[in-house]
Amino acid sequence: MTDVSFAISDGVVRNDDVMVADFIDTALDALPLIAIKEIVDSGGVCFFLLGLFSENNLLCDFSATGLSRMASHGMGLKLDFYGGEGP
């Protein structure tokens, strides 16, 4: 099995600087979506992995446009939540 990864950011992207939905839309613009669709259509699997850190409660807003773009190219969405101590 071959594993292909694309790094979209070089480090932490603060929610104060860009909203999660906007970040996903920008990231999708940078990906080779046609090639990804071909990989998925040939039996491969592709997902968008997003790591989210917060020391408090976190609300993520995903736009229907971004989710639709991922789905139309056969991409799933995985979220990795991590942060500080719980209550």
C-alpha cells in the first residue's frame, strides 16, 4: 500500500487568524483534487486530517461548500482533538 500526504501548513494556524472553514477551503484550493479523485476511484482512500487544539471548549464550523468539495472528490474528514486538562 502506498501512503501519500500533503502538508497544508508549516505549523500552528490560530483560530484568531483564520476560521476552520476558511482554512479548509484554502487548503482544498492547494490540493491536486483531480489526482485525488483518480486515486479514490481506483480503490484508494483519501481523507482530510485536521488537528484541533484547545484548552477550553471548541466549536468548529464546517461550511457545506467545503464538505461538499471534499465529498465530490471522494475525500473523508478526520478530526484530531487535543488540548489541556479536562474540568
